[in-house]
Amino acid sequence: MITIPTSSFPGGTSKFDPRCFSVSRGARVTIENDHSAFHTFTVTDTGIDIEAPANQTVDGGAIDVSPGTYAVVCTRHPSMTASMIVV
Ligand SMILES: [Cu+2]
């Protein structure tokens, strides 16, 4: 479960919580967007691009990529980043 906290804005920096996490290959991820803005969970150099509408929890599907460390970003807010380690 990746959370985008409700307190992300205003006055703060939007973020993923946790900022660094590991998942087993093939595991499903859930994105809980508790914030009042649209965000994405986009994994660089993969086809993973999950839209997380405001105040919704979405099933991100299975993470089926090779083991390694990946950069995660919100395409709407480039300062919103995280690291995903696939094992
Ligand atoms: Cu965002």
C-alpha cells in the first residue's frame, strides 16, 4: 500500500508514503490517494503508469518487472518521487 497523505498540500510537499519501499515481483500494489488532487504513480522506464484520482484508492495491478531499483514519480508533480525496489 502506497499512500499519498491528505496533508500533502497546501503548504507542504506532496509525497508518496513510504518514499522507499520494496515489493516482490508479481505482487499487487494499491495506491491510496488521501489527497484532494489527482496524482499518478508512474514507474520510470516501465509501462507502469497508475492514475490515482483525488480521494480514491486504486488497484495498481501486479508489478511484473525485473528485479531492481526503479524511480517512481508523479507526472503532475515532478518533485513527488519515490524509489521502488523489486525483489
Ligand atoms: Cu502528484
